[in-house]
Amino acid sequence: MKKLMLGNAAAARGLYEAGCAVVSSYPGTPSTEITEEAAKYDEIYCEWAPNEKVAMETAFGASLAGKRSFCGMKHVGLNVAADPLFTVSYTGVNAGMVIAVADDPGMHSSQNEQDSRHYARAAKIPMLEPADSAEALAFAKLAYDLSEAFDTPVLLKMCTRVAHSQSVVETSDRIVPPEKPYQKNIAKYVMMPGNAIRRHPAVEERTRRLAAWAETADINRVEAGEDHAVGIITSSTCYQYVKEVCGDRYPVLKLGMIWPLPAEKIRAFAASVEKVIVVEELDPFVEDQCRAMGIAVTGKALFPPEGELSQNIVAEKLGVPYAQGRALDETIPARPPVMCAGCPHRGLFYTLNRNKCTVLGDIGCYTLGAVAPLSSIEMTLCMGASISGLHGFNKALGKESENKTVCVIGDSTFMHSGMTGLANVAYNQSNSTVIILDNSITGMTGHQQNPTTGYNIKGDPAGKIDLESLCRAMGFNRVRVVDPYDLKACDRAVKEELAADEPSVIISRRPCALLKYVRHKAPLKVSADKCIGCRSCMRIGCPAISIREGKARVDFTLCVGCGVCSQLCPVSAFESTEKGV
Amino acid sequence: MKTKNIMIVGVGGQGSLLASKLLGQLFLSQGYDVKVSEVHGMSQRGGSVVTYVRYGDRVASPLIDKGEADLIVSFEVLEAARWMSFLRADGQIVTSTQQIDPMPVVTGAAAYPEDLVRKMRDAGVKVDALDCLSVAMEAGSAKAVNIVLMGRLSRYFDFPEEAWQQALEAVVPPKFLEMNKKAFALGREA
């Protein structure tokens, strides 16, 4: 049956059809929907793991036990899971194991634009790269066959434009392969030096066999072209841009597996054209390998190593005419993302600003606390770095920073990588003030449950980690909870904990305003008679409040009645729109 | 058939994902190859968002680039102006007249440009501007702005209204179907 499917949903369909039985992932844009969609199939056990390392090890355990397994993550998540990745390459698998990694060129929702293809080569694990939803489905299935045939985990590499584009797929039925009962095999699965030394040559031999397979695999295909002046090597979404611009003009070598590469196929392709151009996003990954094979190619001399490509960029670099479009002769103000109206993080950041705190931040919606007018966060690096960074900051400066520096980390990020940083604070005793922004969900990636929410991926009741008990068990005597909608309470908590001469944890707790179960109050309105236009309410950067003709105005379609603005108004101009009030 | 390009632009959270789902469903039901490209994640938090919808005999790129859009559907006036350069020379903008101040305007670092609809028309662009928010509230919910816009957009296609209705039924939860049908009809006729 023909369906329009998101690339990530198609990959999930591929898992389903291939008989995948166990999925463990950590959410991360643009990879999240693979696991969310997989969870809709009752035949697959799915879970959100606390982080990508745990997810990959869980998937490995399931493979070992004999069931086809999967873990999915964004590009930076693979850094977290790199430890098991490099060694699962050595052990190989029992039942098939597929690892999806989704890159984010252009950084729509990421802190860097690393090119994950390097991991395939570094860890010596084959990597398939689909170019649309139909391939995402087909390659996910193929990945399992390769995994079992070559005794290797297989990387399925997505990117934003494949992951988050819908295109047409044809689905088929689920076929569950015969189980592969677990068998004790210490030499294969216990990676201590004596065994690993013997596994490494097997990995090298596997790569040679995979490269030979790549030569004849139809996922690495040559598409004929009329004009042999240029031949193009490409894969993933770049293939689509090339076809959009050139149609069937130039021959194209479309790579479905970008590591290991089919050297002879590339050599023959290069010999059939006058000049070879490699079209790829980010690093010259394919280009460099071609050069190493002694094949003359052009790539990054034409195309930028940063950002996404598009049909116009490809057209420009290939000398094909393209439309330019016409901009309005007007300065259009930027519209950066902002914390939502009613976001519980807002009140806390306002408090930190008022107390002139230096704030070290982390990864999540609250990273938007760095945006004007709050401009509160001064450092964001990676998951968990806020706590460890604060510890280092305080160790370096001592009392000079301890009484004015804090870190903020979300509940999900804390579970992901914050606990080990907190252990370091407790163990090596820096007088740090750690603020956990507990909005009871993984927010930025679109509301996934985590170990602190009490629910699993299906929304059913699950184990719930109590943050207060956890922090106390680590040795923190000062653990307190505040409601970030209550500015006075926030102010008191921040002042007292910064002044205390021992480390402390403040849990700023209120569910994300976008959660469906959260009941909001009626929107507020501004009494034009009372408003004196002092702009005090504008300091919190709420998107629902604007100034019109010198007076504050509330957009009722956005306001959720949180009341933080009214606590700032010196003349009580904010009123409820609730009937009868 | 040459690929047709429709862009849906607006502010994150305004409901563009449902609108693109509806269009995707419609074009697929009419037998076309379709690609829809969305942005998830951080931009969805009140930032400028864009969705590309393309259909034709065979669609390659999931993106629409500058100068390529046949239609730009906009939830917000400033966003229509921002993305105007993506319009073809003879393209059409269909926009709601709603204005939402971006943060630089909220903080006073920038001004919201005035008379954008007139300025776009003065620049020779065909602009169909409708107060979709008021229409949506007439239909029963401010949240139905996206469907009002789809109703308005439907006037620029030759597809039978029945096809639109079926696409609507396919993507809207049954609970809200009646209200959304009303919103669609009001948008189409307004």
C-alpha cells in the first residue's frame, strides 16, 4: 500500500518489517520519531533509555540474546555511545543490530554539525545512507540482513532532510526471522586483551568482505547520463538535489553505502567520464576516500564544508541557471526561537538575572535562556556539562564565584549525563549551586518521558526516580524545591543557596506548559487605564506580551495565564479574562 | 507535469504541521508523487518555521529554494514578507493578517515593519490577505486558523472540493472534524 511517510517513520516501518523486537533510544532531533513510531507497533518492545550509551548497550544485549535490535540517536548522541560502538564492532552480533544516527547539517536543532560518517570508518562499521523515505525503509531492512551476514552492527545514517521529509513508501508485512538462541562464546563476547587481539583481524577481514559486497550491491548504482563531461558521485539528500538540478544530464554514481566504499566501481565510473564531482554535505568524506584510492575528484573546492546544500547551491556550483527570487526591500526582523508563553523556565531565569548570577547552561529548551532579553545563560557545551563545568569554574575561582555562579540543567538531561557531574561536586566538594529545571518531560525533542516522569514511552506507569532522594543520597544536605511561577520563592531560594557554605541543589519544578494534561488559567489582559507603559513586564521576554501604542498588550492566543508578568507590574495592570472576574 | 511548490510559513506552534499533512494527503490522493519537508526541534519554539510541500510526476528534492514557490501560505504577515524571495515571479501569497511580534521587536531592538501587505503588492506580488483568526473564531476555535488558511488556499487549485474534504477527514481527529469543516468552508468562501 502506498503511503506518505516521514523518513523516520519509514525507518521505523523498516524495523517492524524486518522483525526487530527490541528498541532502546534516547531522543534527539532529528532522530526522535524513529523510536516514537516504532513504539506504535505492539510487536516491538520500545523504551527511552537514560542516554545513548545505555541505549546502545541495551540493543547489544538484546542482539546477544538472539533478537533483532535497534538504537537511534542524533549525531552528538553517538559521541555518548562511542564507547560501546567501537567495541561492539569487535564482538559483532548474534541477531541483527542496527544503529541509526541522524546528522543535523545547518544545525536546525543542534550544538554542532559534526559529520557522523567518520564514525563508520573509525569504528569499522558499515554505514548505509538512505536518500528518501522509501530507502529509509528498505535500508533499515537491508541493514539487518547485512548485520547477520557479516556479523557486525550496521549504522543507518539519516540527516534532517531525510529524517524529516515525507515521501511515498510501499509497505509490506512483518517477517520475523528464526530466533538465534544465545550461545556462550567467551572468545567472541568478552573483550579483554587476549580475546580482542584475536577479534581485530576478524574486523579487518570483515571490512574487506563488505567492500567486496559493496562492488556488486545494487544500492551503489550508476545512473546513466547523456553528457559524460561530468560524472557525479553523491548520496543521501544531496542525490535529490543533483537529480533536481541535472535530471538525467550527467551520469551519477548514487551511493547507498558510504563505508566501506566500492573502489573498483568508483574507478570504473571515474574512467567513464571526463571529470568527477563529489556532492556531499559537511566533510569531504567520500571525496577524501576517492583521493586515497588515487581517483581525481572535485568536491569541497566547489561546495562548502558547513551548512546544508540545496538545489540552488548545487545548480550554482555546477553552472546550471537557477531562479534567484526577489526579496522585499525592507528590513525584516529576525524571529529566533523563544521560550513559550507560560514556560516554567522563564521565572527562574528572571530571578537569576535579578541576582546577577553567572549561569552555566545545558542542552534543552532552557538553552533559550541565553536569548535576549533574558540573556542569562553564558555557557552551553553538551549534555551534562553545566554541572561539571560549574564544579571546575568554582574550583578555579573559589569563593570569588561560589556565591554568584549557578548551573541549570533539565530533568531529562540530568538523568542523561548530569548525575556523574553531581557526584563529582559531592565527592570533590565544590561549593556549587546546581539548579535542576524539572519540567517533568523531555521538552525540546517534543515531549518524551524520562526516568523522572513516572511513565514509559507508551505513556504507561513506570519506575520513577525521585530527584530529591537521589541528590540527598549523593550527600547533598541542602536540596529544596521551588515553583518557578512564584518569583518571590525563587528569589529567596537562589539567595539562600548561593549564600550557604556547602553545595546545594535547587529543583525548580513545574510541568512544561505545552503538556496536554496541564490545565491553564484563562489568558490575562492589560487594563489600558492602569498600564503606565513602564515595560517592566517586557523584561521576561514573554512572546505573548507586546507594546502597542505605548501600553502593554497580551496576545490571548498565546497567553496561558501563568501570572509571572503580573508579579512584575508595579500598578497591577494585568487582569484575568475569566468570566465573572 | 512540472513539480508544483507550496511553502507553508509561520511561527513555531501555529499548526503548520497539520496543514502540510493535509496537503500531502490531498496530492497523494490525486495520484501525484509528493514530498513534504518539515523542521522539528528548536525552531518549533516560537521561531520562524517553514514547511515545503512539492508534488508532480516525480519529485526529487524535498526542499523549495529561492524563486521556486508557486504558492506561499503564511500564518503571519512578517513571515510572508520574510520568505517572499522564495516565490516565483508569477507566484501567489495567501496570508493571514495576524501579526506576532518576534523577540527583537518585543525587546525594542527592532521594529515590526508597517503595511507589509501593501508593500508586497507594490513590489508586484499577488497577495491574498485574510483575517484568518477572526474567521477561525467564528468557526469555533482560534486553533482552526490553519484550516481556515487551507480553505482559502483551496481556491487556487482545480481539485474538487470533495477531495479536500476527504483529506481533511484523513488528518483531523473526528472530535474536531465538524468545527474544522466549518473553518475550511468559511476560509474558502470568505
